[in-house]
Amino acid sequence: MKLADLRKLAIRKQTRIHFPLKNGMECVINEKGVAQVPALKATPEFNLEDELAAAGDFVLEPVAPAGARNTPKSAAIARAQLSAMTQEGGIPAAHAEHEDE
């Protein structure tokens, strides 16, 4: 899974994709496919492709259409699920936690 794959998915599904960086910052790929590190104040000392390769957890944040009353819920997903979504091109319905009880 490459950064370009996530950018395409974010655009296609109008979703923001968040993932943590090793230095404690967070990368956000917005619904326009732009990868941003909001806390970054200077020239980065890292490569986003390398940071993506090390990331294991992601958060998908659907973008609500203008004027929408019900805002969609964010969903935390694992790398394997996101990788499958980039290959299939689909986003699963609301991610439910497994209940063993």
C-alpha cells in the first residue's frame, strides 16, 4: 500500500485518512487527496512513504456534505483492512467491535 493508493481512496470515498507518525505527529490525507502533517512547523526530517510503511493503525473520517445534520462517525481500522480497501476500492460499513460476551 502506497501513499498514492490512500490519496485515491480518500478522494473516491470523500474521507479523511489519519495515521500516526513515529515522531508523535499525525498525517491526515484529506478528501482532496492532499497529505498534510498539521503539527509540522519546518522542513520535515522524515519521508511520508516510510512513515506510512511503519503505520499499523488508521482512522477513517467521512466528510459530511455541506448542510448535513447527521455527521458520519469515524472508524479505526487496521492496516490489513485499509490495504484490502485500496485493492477492492470499497469502504466497509460502520466498523463494529467484536463482542465475545
